[in-house]
Amino acid sequence: MLKRIAYFILKQRLPLIITIGLITIFMGYFATKIEQDYHFAKLLPDDDTTSIEYEFFKKKFGLDGTILVVGVESEKLKSLSNYNAWAKLGNDIKALNGIKTVVSIARINDLLLNDSLGKFEFIPLSGNQPKNQKELDAYLRNVKELPFYDGIVYNQKTNSSLMAITFNEKILNTKNRIDIVDDIKKQINSFNESTEVDTHSSGLPFIRTTVMRKIRNEMVFFLIAALVVTAILLFIFFRSAFPVVFSLIIIMVGVVTAMGTIVLFGYKLSVLSGLIPPLIIVIGVPNCILVLNKYHTEIALGKTQAKALHLAIQRASASLFFANITTSIGFAVFCTIQNRVLYEFGMVAAINVMATFIYSVVLVPAIFSYLSPPNAKHLRHLDGERLTLVLDKVAYITKYHRKSIYVTVTIISILSIVGLLKIKAFGYVVDDIPKTDILIQDLKYFENKFGGVLPFEILIDTKKDKGVFSDNARCLYKIHRAQKLISQYDEFSRPVSIAEGAKFLYQSYKGGEPKFYKLPSITELKTIAEYIKEEKEKKNQLSSFLDSSQRYTRISVQIADCGSTRVKEISENLKPRLDTVFNYNEDEKEWEAKENQYHVSLTGFCIVFLKGNEFLVNNLIQSVGLAIILIAAFMVTLFTSLRMIIIATIPSLVALIITAGLMGYLNIYLKPSTILVFSIAFGISSDGTLYFLTKYRHEIKKNKLSIGEAVRLTISETGISMVYTAIVLFFGFGMFALSGFGGTQALGLLISFTLIVAYCANLVLLPAFLLSLEKRLTDKKFINSEGIIVDTESMVEEKDDEQDTIS
């Protein structure tokens, strides 16, 4: 079969080149239409309880996480010129398309009771812009008379002030958000320059926009970096321009196909799919190397160019097919996870790994058939003395020092298991940005000054219409108690709820004195309610905290990015305490009747992130197990012996264990970006196992060599390509260490380390296992009386005695 495939490729080389060229143009057209995904990645499946509650919350109260905040030291705003510049900044930002509201110390409203009209009125506190320092001082004193805004737009304790910029929800998940944030930043920079005042910016819209821009920039950077790194390595290996240029052209065909696939499938560019182009380069180049090495080897053995290319296809394609299948499995397992971003990443990567394999096997022989055969200078890399000496040393060690190998591997594995047990699952919302980045520094500023900027919501269901104000406004007073409870946690900002609105109304009702900023008695509350009963404006303003049926209400708070473990601790501690506040009758010392109990749920972006992080960690761990099982099952089609399958999987498993142990000792947390490593690395590292075992099997079956001779020859010949591949993969994935995202850095460094360990295990541990089996394998099905393996199960069904292999 392989003989016929090789014949077909060389016979139809021109039509095949034209066909792939047309496919590239077609996919390239769609690749030009690729768009970035501006939605925040949905971490949980639709049927998850936390996801359902969050969607219900958004339906009732709108999307949370719509506020961008700009912070400044309050002292700086006591200057008339600085204050006026701050006021102008707020006005200019409010004028931008897509901005819903802007609230700052210069843009706040007072609430006054108009007795003649019998209603409350919001009146801008600033009125006219202060004309002199005296007017400004008086205004700032008036601001402090309004406790409602303390902790919201200013904080007296930390002497800080902020500007809260609320985005239109429809703008947040579109490209326009980036343009608006850029316009806001320009306005802020102009303020900074004119006043020489330092500001700090944060909030989810700002964080998301900054991260999205970094993703876009890094995608281009790593695509170029992957090309440069692989070009340098190819030239070092082959010392010729042709292998470099045409290998990169072939791989870029794979990249274009991958980008086109994203568009054809209706996907958009995400933080993960942005990694696919450089991954295709790094994973695809070894395909070209292996085919070229086999071609050069056959030329060195005196074959004609046509025969050498024919044998290169025939002997390399099957092993490359199996190797790329295992790599694809490593990506495809992500499709089993109920997460859109991971599904799209796994699907596109798996398909295009195989597409790039096809391009390599077809185009390398087809293109090089039109070029002159390599001369002696270009074949010199096959006889590299240093590499040959190293491989000879490896062969010697595996033959005479197997016990030392086993003891060393066992000790390292035990130590790694100890380290593995130290791994903790932990993550932050803004996890992948370096701590020195201005984004993190500004985030910490708001955490220190205001408690945090990440949305944390408490949804209260009274279970009946108008339940918030029924039973003498029992819910309102319980909300007040709940807010006192929330204030005990340092990670939270000041809570905001309808109870705060009631306090503001009461202060206004009592003439505006700060001491009356508190919940009124039920009698006074009913009186106040009469003033706003028929006012649509007030009802609209209450809609942010009260649904139209008055059954549901919320307590909004911002939380610091304190890590998934701490958020979980807070949630598990806070939830039962809130249940007690809302459903335990202190006077009767008993729980309310079930029909009178409120349903209290914790939701909001931060809770969804916490649950989503746990969901992904658990499912990605399962995906690693699935990848191991699928790859082992796939090997059943290659090796009929269970013992051989176990031998084939151990080197890669050892590599994973060592990497996990290293993570434990280095305190690298288990999170989605680090767990991704194991499925991908196991799939790629299994390639080396297959390269070795297919060559080993070929030598035993075709040349009737003993196990010892077959192992020695395999190390000597296949070892060259395995070393080349390991170097390309190490430096290819290692370049991701240059990323500005911690997750991408971890992905690159950990996969690089895992693959180097795996390839070393495939060159040392795997041969040692095979040699140890030489005297033990007595199964007639596997070894005959002469000690030669005669397994008649062909790895690829073909009549020709040539068996696929790699040199």
C-alpha cells in the first residue's frame, strides 16, 4: 500500500502541488476574514447550576463587569485646576459613544425633597463649575456630607477618589470596546500630562481590552518567532537553503489552512486558538525533517534520486502518520470538554496537525524531485561525529548499565510523585499577567484603596411579588444586616444595595444631615415610599437593584483578586451566614417556616470564574487520562502484545510524572493553562516512542536481527532524527517563555521540559526495556526458537516487504 502511495505522489507530483496550491489560496481567502472573539470566555456549560443562576441574574439586572474605574489620590483634586481638569475628563468621557454613565466626585447628584411637588429630585451637587478655591473647598465639604458616595466614588479612610465609567452592555462584547477604551486612555493621558497627576485604571472592560490587545500582538510575534527559530535550526541541521526555504513554505501552507479552518467552522480567534499558527509550525517542521533525513540517508547509501524519494515516502509516511495521530489525539481530547474555547482549540489543532502531515509527506518529495540531489556537503549532517559518539554512548549504557537506568528512573519518579502531591489547584482572575505589569499594579491600587474591582453579587429571592417591601420591609432590614456582615471581609469593597438607596432617601427626607444616613423606621419608610410611588424616574433608577415584580433584589460588591482558594473560602463561609441573616428569626430563636424563607445565592463574574476554574481543572485532568487511554488503545493497532503497549507508554508517562513533580517543587499551581500541558505533551512525546518502535520492528521483521542488534541499529539511525526533532520541539515550545502571559509561558516551558525528558526516555529507557525483554519473551507468537521476533501482524497492511520506518 505504501509503495503504491509513494508511486502515486511522485507520478502525480505536479497535479498534487497545484491542488494543494489551490487549497491554500481558498483557505487563505477565508483566513483574511478571521476575527477576534471579544466575548469573555464562558467557562461553564449551560446546564451548570452556577451558570444558570448567573444567566438569570443578568436577565434580571443586566450584565455585571461593565465598569471601568480611574483612580487618583484625593489630595490632588483639592487644587482648583486639577479638579476642573478632572471634571472635564468626566464630561469628555461621557460624551463618547458607548458610554452609559460617568460618576466621579465632580459628577455626583444630591437627593432633595421637593415639598411643593411632593417628590424627591436628583440635583447635580456641583451645579456650576467652581470658579475659585473657596468655592471648591465648600463643594468638597458638601461632598463629605453625603455618606452614600463614601466608598463608591471616594474613600475618606484611604484618601482616594475614583471615576466610575459604565459601558453600554451592547458595546462590551464587540470590537468597538477596544476603540472606546483607547479613546478613554487618550483622555486620561491628556489629563495626566496637563495636571502632572498620576492616575490608575482598572475594571473588567479595561482588563479585557488590555489582555485582548496583548493576545493580538503576541500572535504575530510568535508566528514570526516560530519561523525564525525553526529556520535557524533547519539551517544548522542541513547546511543548505533549500531544506530551510521549502520546509517553511510547506509549514506555512499548514498555517494558512489552520487560519482558514477557524473561519470556515464559524469560530473566532481566542486566547488559545491564537496559539495554533506557531504550534503548527513547531509540530509540523519535524515532519519535514524526518522525510528529508530519510531522503538524504537513501542518497548517502547510493540510491538514485527517484528511488531515494520513493523510499523516503514509503518508509517515513506510515510512522509519521501514526505519530501525528497521537499528537492529534492530544489536542482532540479537549473536544470532550463542555467549554467552547477548548473545544474550538482542540478541533482546529487536531484537524490541522493531520493536514500539515499530509502536506509534508506530499510536498517534500514532490518539490525536491524537481531539485538537484543533495551533494556530499549537504549529507555531512548524517555523519556528525559528536552526535554519533553520543548515540553510541547511549547504546552502550542501555546495553551494559540497565540496572543503573532503572534505579535512576525509579528514584527520580518517586521524588517526582512526592512533588506531585504538593501541587495545588489555584488561580487568579488576572492570572497570566506579570506582577510587574502596570495592569496588575493598578489592580492592586484599587484593592488597597477600595477593596477590589471584580464583580461579586448576592441575589435575594423573596419568593413572592413585592416581597422586598412586604412584611414591613423585613427584607430591607435584613439586607442592612447582611451588609454589615459583608463588611467584615477585607477583600470586599463597600456593599451597595437598595438599602443604601433607602438610607439616602431618609437623609434627604430629614433635611440632608449626615447623621440621618440610616434606615428609617417602618413608619417613616412608608411615608418616604409615598413620595416615590408614582415616579417612573425613581423606579428606573431602582431597577438596577430591584426587578419589576419587586420579588428579586441584589447586594452588589466588588472583591479583590485574592485567588480561587480564598474566594472559595469566603463563599463557603459567607453563604451559611447570609442564610442565617435572612432566614433565622432572632426573636423567636428559630428558623423561619420554609415558605417564608428567602433564597440567597452568590453569583456574579467572580463566582462564575471560581466555579469555571474548578470545572476546567477537573475536566482537563480527565482529558489527560482520556488521552493516555486513547493513545494506548491506538497502539493496539500497531502492537498486538499488551506488554509492548505498556513498554511504549511508560517513557511518556515517566516524563509527565517528572514534570508534575517539578511543578510541585517549584510551586507552580494547577490551573487550566498548566493542565493543558499534559495532554498535548503526552500526544507529542508518544511520537518519539513510535519513531523508535517502528524502526525497531522493521529491523527485526525485515532484516531478522536479534533484539540487541535491532536496538543498537535503531538508536544509531533513528536517534539522529529523534535528536533533531527534540531540539526543534524544545526551542519551538521554549519560545513561548517570551510571552507576556504567565499561562503561555508555563505552557511553553513545561511542554519543552516534558518533551526533552520524554525523548531522553525514548532513547534510554525504552531501549533498556526492550533489551531486558530479550531473554524473557518466550511467547511463541512473539519469538521463535532462534530468538527472533516473528510477529506476523503487519503494522500497515501491504504485500511489499518494505516496512515503514524512520531514520
